[in-house]
Amino acid sequence: LLASGCTAIAYETVTDHIGGLPLLAPMSEVAGRLAPQVGAWTLQKANGGRGVLMGGVPGVGPARIVIIGGGVVGTQAARIAAGMGADVTVLDQSLPRMRYLDDTFGTHFKTNYASQGDTAELVSQADMVIGAVLIPGAAAPKLVTREQLTTMKSGAVIVDVAIDQGGCFETSRATTHEDPIYNEEGIMHYCVANMPGAVARTSTIALGNATMPFMLALADKGWQKACEDNPHLLAGLNIHAGRLTYYAVGKALGINVLTPNLALKV
């Protein structure tokens, strides 16, 4: 892209007035809601899982689900997993976010500060761990090590929604919808890149709804004027005139960055 000289605006880094990522949010919502669904399928014995039912039955406890990250993906995953009757804990390091989740969802699921010790303990007890961590424009951090996997129950499931950013488990590697799961250290991994592609109709409509205002601005004004008028769209500018314009990507790749405001003048 740099060599082509194109102007590239990334869906993943366009922002909104509250610091959110409005073009990433629909796909995060879809992937978050899918995660417990595909995880429940993977938990079935025939698929290599522990043979645990998400909601249990009278006299038999529900599956224990740990969700790492309380953002859009984690919140949606928690909603669905709790709705399936599972025992759900969301790990996060933002106290304001955990207060929001507690105020909004009450006792539907639990929150826990994501210290290293608590994360390791909860992961070891889980039937399913969902990785829902995002650092905009950068690779996902590796939050669960291979060594920690050896403490998990045999046949437990990992669903790494962060796989599009490299994954947040040391043992994650991208899989496909055609061949979605693999066994590593006795733990079933579901690491499908582009999870929303499994429900393409829902995903397309949701993404179109979020994208349309920005597309109309680009069509009516051209990219430069649209970015000048809207700093949130300007935040999505990643490449222009052979220069990288997004700091996190430049830092990850070791490439010098031109600020977006300066890029508008090139």
C-alpha cells in the first residue's frame, strides 16, 4: 500500500466522539455474540471438548466461562453466555468499565480485576476462555501462556476473537471456517480469522449501517475535505502519498509516521 501511493482509511481506527471505534463496533458485536455459540459447539464431546452443557441441568452445574476483556466483544460475549445459563466472569483492568458492566448487567455475570494471579487462577478453572482484547491498530498482547494452558482442564475450549490482531493466547494460530478448531496441549482452540464471515448477511447489513454516513461524506466532499471536517474520520487515515500516518502501526513495524494533520497538506 505504501508503494502504491494510495490514500487508505482504515475501518479499525475511525473514531467517534466518545473515543469508540464505530466502524469496528458492529463486527465486534457480531464476533462477541458468536463466541459463546461456537465455543458451546466446540465444548461438545464429539468435537474434542469436555462434553459440558453451557447451562447445565437441574442437579448439574453450568459451564464456567471466563472472558478476558470487557470491551464491546467481551460485553456481547458475556451477554450471550449468561443468557445460555453459563457461570460467566469478565476480566478487565479498567475499574470504570467494570463499574459500568456491574451497573448495567447486575448479577447476570461477574467481573474480576485482571491481575496476573487472578487471571491464571480463573483460566485454570474454566471450561471455556474467550479472548476479547483489542489494542486499536496494534497487535493483541499475549495474556495466556502455553504454560498456563497446562493448568486447564483437558478438553476445555479457547475462543480467540483477537486472532485477527495476532491472538491473545500464546498457542493461538489462525484457522478457517472450513477447519475451525485444533487441539494444543489438550485444549481445543477455535481461532477463526474473520469470525463475522460465518453470519455474512447479518454482518454485511450491520457494517453497512455504520459505514454509510462516512461513505456519503467521502462521496460528497472527497476524502480530503471529509477528513478536514471530521477529526474522527481523519483518525482513520493510515496511509497517504507513500507515508504511514498511524502511530501504533508505525511503532509496531518500525516505520516513521507522518501525522494525519500534516498528511492533509501533502
